[in-house]
Amino acid sequence: MIPNKQLTKNFFLHEFLKSQTAERNPAIKEKQYSPSETILLNIQTVANSLQLIRNFWKLPMHITSGYRCPELNKAIGGSNTSAHTWGGAVDFEPLLKTGEEAGGEEYLKIAGWIIKNMVWDQLIFEYGTIECASWLHLGKIPPDKYPKERKQFLCIGNYTQGKYRNCRIENGRLIII
Ligand SMILES: [Zn+2]
């Protein structure tokens, strides 16, 4: 297991490794907390992006899932091609200054800002409702594919019958395409 370390002003490595499923399974935990140097570099790139978002919005961001070793990804039923498996993605919830979870307005504003201002491959408005996601997924592309970002903005939830759909933000609302 590698020791925790500060990646950026506000984010630490273990926030990107932490997983309740891994905590309950020692074999998965050992792998999950021992990422390779390459994966660590990818996690750093994602942490840098998340720090840019945090700096602009001046809101704390709670990471719900960062890197997932293949064993963990399998255990939680994640997609084989998920950018989480090479450290290229993060799921996060913006928090209000009071520490409560942000509302739909913040989710949509932050998603809109990412689309306009950041280098990103996939942005997913995940679960919750069409007004307010439960979390945002921000995915980068592997360094060897740079700069071929797909710039896919997707949403998934009951309102899409559990399927990924393309979407856009218009007048502060999420529109499924
Ligand atoms: Zn994700």
C-alpha cells in the first residue's frame, strides 16, 4: 500500500483510492491502494482538473470514486472500458460552503463551466433527477490519445431508463438529445 500524499492544494491521493468495497475485501484493498506509477500520473492529471473546478467555484468537492483497480471495478459491476480503471476519471459531488450537498443549479452551472473551459473527454450527469445529478463523472483521455477528446456530454438516470444519453445544457436546464 502506498502512503497518502497531497496531490493539489485541496486533494489527497487517498481520496482517489478510497472505496468501501475495497475496505471490506483485503485482496482488493491491497491492489486498490498500490497503483502503478503510470496510474499515479493519471490520477494526478485528474486531480489537477478537479482543483481547477474547485478554484473557480470555491466550493468543496467530495470525491465518491476515483481510481478503480480492475478487481474493484469488476466487484462493483463497472464497465470494462471505464476510465476509472486507469485513473483517468473521477466522480464528485460539489458541496455548498455549509458542507451540504449542492443543488441542481450548482450541478448544471459547474457542468456548463467544465464544457466551456476545460479539457475533458467525457462528462456524465449521473443519476439523481434531470434537475439535479447525484454526482458528476469527469473523464480524461489516456495521455497517448491526447488531444483526441471526444467531448461527450452524457446523462444517465431513471429519466433516461438507465441508459446513457447525449445531452446539452440550455437556459440552465438539462436537455436530452
Ligand atoms: Zn464515474
